[in-house]
Amino acid sequence: MSEPRTDHPSYEPHGPSVEDVAALAVRLDRLEEQNRRLKRLGTLLVVLLAGLLWMGQSYTRRAIDAESIVIRDTKGGARIVLGRTEDGDYGIRWIDAAGVDRVWFGMDPEGDPTLEMDDASHKSRLELSVGHDGAPALTLRDADDKARALLYLHATQAPALELCDETGQTRAQVLLAPEGAPSLDLGSHEGHIGGSFRLDEHDLPELSLNDAAGQTRLAASLAPLGRPRVLLSDEKTVTRAALTLSGDGMPGLALTDPRGQLRVGLGVASAGLTGLVLQDAQGKSRGTMGISASGAPSLSLLDPTGKARAVIGPAQFGAKKNPSEVRNGFSMDLFDESETLIWRAP
């Protein structure tokens, strides 16, 4: 076979040129760079997928399985402890730089939550808790760990505040009755209520003063119509004296015997009459004394049936036909059981 001729003017040798080779090299570099990016992206997706899968698995499992967790400061001292106490309580403790427990928040073995705040001597000064019945309580304590103030709810859901002395004895209590009536009780060293101030179901005030045994000896109140009343009682709580005002503002005083039977009554009527009544043990009036609106006094003695047997009162003396000779005075009249006059003087 003869050799091809190269001297023909229209002939060009076959194969890539230098420019084609350079362009091809650039394209190959771009493809390799894209391939490296895809590999890095694929690796990142695999890592993210593995992380999400691990997080999904750990969500249903306990991340930390330990009896306690201790967080320490830069000096190695424990500052926060999460775990179980020797008494079986579970919670978290905050500890100061001196190593003293200052805050406790947790639950006892029965599941009742408690928050306690202590002073620098590890004395509990504030406690917030919820009891078995769900009633919350707030307690403030002094430096000797004695409860001095308590705010809580009764089983009736009514709030109450107690103030205690240094021995822990309640000395003052503010509370609401189930129907919402407020009251203030003052207590003695022995725990007896010495005085009470409250509003009744009609929102009328009542004041009670008690003896050392806790028995009410003085009671002051307002009746529904606003009439004041003061009662004095003996050691058996029997009312022995009562001071009242009537609806029209007239005062009255009643004295009773140990059985509570009225024996003396003293009052002023709206017309200006003043009267005193004495009664026997059966409640029968046996003597009356009064002053009329004009100022004339009178005295009457009564038998057990209530009939007047002796009366001392104003009388006029002198000749009726001669008014100038009439003079005012007093006379005594005696009557029999049929109320017939049997004697008069003068």
C-alpha cells in the first residue's frame, strides 16, 4: 500500500488539537470537583441520619442511669445534688460555697412535694408543701427552727393564717368559715382562745372575751337590725347580765340568777318612762319602781299572782272644793288579794 500524500492542499491530519485537549482537561477537573462535593454531602447526610436515629432511640431510653448527680464548682465543691436522701426522699439540693444545704425541692416517699429554704446555719426558715389531701401550706420558721407563721387551707378549702410564739404555741389566727365569714382569734400561752372578733353569717360583728379556761365571759354583738348587745357570763357560761338597746334606741339592763332566770330588769321607754322590775325565782314580778314622763315616782309590791298589794305614789291632799288648798304629796295604799283598798296613809 502506498503512503498517503501529505502535500495535497486540502488534507489535514486526524486527532484532537491542543485546544480540544485543554478544554477536555478543564471539564474533567470540574467533574472531579463535583464528585468530591457529592461524596462530602453524602457523608454528611449519613452522619445526620445516624444522629437522628440515635436520638430517636435514646428518646425512649434513660440518657443517664444513676442514683445521684452532683454538679461541682471550679474548686470541686458540690453545689447541686440530684438524687435520693437517707430518708427515702427524692429531690434536688442546692448547696452554698460553705457546703451548707440552702434549698431542697423534692418529694417524700408518699409523693408529697416540699420546697425548703434554709439559712447559713442549715436551719429551715421557709417551707412550702402540699399534704396528702392536696391542701397547700406555707410555714415560716425562726432561727431556732420553730414555726412562727403558717398559711394554709382547711379541708373545707377555707384559708387560715396562724401566728405562733417562741414556744410554737398559736397566739393569733385569722381564718374564713366555710360560708366565708372572717374571724380573728387571740390565744393564750396555754393554748386557749382569749378573745375573738368575727362576722356572723349576716356580716354583723361579734366580740368575745374568754377566761383562762377558754369560756366566754363577755360577748358584744350587733343584732340584725343594728341593735348593740353586751352579755356577761359566769364560769359556767350562764349569762348573768345583759345590756341592750331597743329598736328605737332605748337602753335596757337585765340581771339573772345562776340558772339564767331574769331577776332584775331596768329600762327606759321611748316615752321617757324609767322602770325597775324585781322578779322571784319563778320569774314572777314582785316589785316595780318607776318614774313617769312627768317625773313622778312610784313603787309597787306584788304578790305571786302579779297583783299589787302595796303602792306608794303621788297623791293630792286638801279640799276638792277649794283648789287653793290642794297640795301634792305621796300616799301609801294597801290592797287585799282581791285588789280592794284596805288602808291608805295619809
